[in-house]
Amino acid sequence: MGGKALAHIGIETRRYETPEFLETAKILIPRVEKLFNTEVHFVTYFRDKLSHGDMDLLILNNGQLGDVREKIMSEFHPDGIYCNGGVFSFNYHDLQVDIIPQPTTDWETAKCFFDMDPTGNLIGKTAHKFGLKYGFDGLKYPFRIDGKITADITISKDNAKIFEFLGYNYNEYLKGFDSKFEIFEYIINGKYFDSSAFQMDNLNHIDRKRNAKRATYQEFLQFININQIKFAYNFKSKEEYIRDIDKFFPEANFLATLKDFRKKEKERKI
């Protein structure tokens, strides 16, 4: 996502204005569906977006996708394909197209996370304040040993419950947004919004490096800084939220799983 992946292999692309972008999608999506014989999700965006640097297509990994790279080459004959983090980027009529395979277990959460960028990424900052992480594979608890993540405990893949726990109106999100500024307002109006959580100095090294390259994230920072939005939520320590998480998501069996992880780690150290 972002439209700059192909620059890594020397392929130039251009931005598409929305009418041309949508016409291209009408042609391209059926071909991708037929090529992989699977469901394709055209990642949505805020409605007044004028131009697009790339087209993001999620494809359902039904276990029969075959060699994705080889199939793209044979069907579309691009100048090259750049693969990064499971995303296959190629050029199609000077447009960067990103094919993003997703397993059945993550299909609904992935659609929700990737749609209406940068909503998913921004909501993830609130999740972090609860000691959780939110991404295309749902809401998870990173189990750490000596500060290093060794495993992720799945908390939920129910989009509505995830949004509710993190203080956001899921039904409002489903309506979509007219502009990126409506997305910014949506994030700011969240129940647990804390402006300090988004500042670059408060991000970890990896997150800081990634968001430095994300134009929409930088625009969001400018928006809250220019408008002097300094909301602060009085968060508890992350450890104190463990029982809250377990109570809200009883189906995750979180507390029991966490105790089991800790027990095994204690035994391992002994």
C-alpha cells in the first residue's frame, strides 16, 4: 500500500484519478477472480479521494491459489513483481497493483483493517495502550519474555466487538467516510483517544520508522497538532487491563491461556 513498492525494482508508475481508477478496477478484478478462482475484495477508501497511487486487492487464500507470482506473470506480463511481507506488487498499465492473499480465518478482519486507510493503523495505537495489538488478523495480546514478543494470543476476530472494546462505533465505520478528515475526526472522537499516543517520540522504533513513511499518518499528526488537540485519557498500566480483556472476550479464554504461557515459561527457566 502507498504506491511506492515498485520503485524498489526500478519500475515507474503513476497516480490514477478516481474515474480512471474505478474503470480499471472493473476490468482487473474479474481477471484476478478468474485467475485465482477465489473471492477478491477491492479495498475501499474515503469517498472524496481524487487520485490513487496503487490498487489494493485482497484475495481469499482458499488453499488452491498455486504459485501467485507465476500466475501474475503469465496473466498480466508486468515489467516485474516486488514481494514484501506477503504482498505481490506489479505494474498494470502504469498503475501499481497490490495482490494481498489472506487466509479464511483472517478474511473478515483483514477487509475491515485494510478498508478506509488509515483507520486501521490509527485504531491500532489505542489497542497498544491496552497492551494489545490490532491488525489484519484481528486483536491479539503479544506475550513477552524479557521484553521480547515470543507469541501472540488471539483475543478476537469479531470486528464489532473489537471496535466496541477499543471505544469506536463499528456501525459508523461501516458507513464509510467522505474525506480523510472525517476519518481523523472519527479517531479523535474515540472513547479512549489520547493524542500523546500518536506522537512519533512515543512510538517504538519499528512503528516510528514505518509511520515516518506513511503520508496519511503524518497528515493526522499535523491535523491534531495544528488544531491543538491535546486530549489525554488516564490509562491504567497494561497489566491492569488483563482481567478487563478476559471479561469482555470470555470466548478467548485469555486469562487461562496467559497463565498457561507463564507457567510454561517458568518451567523452561527452571
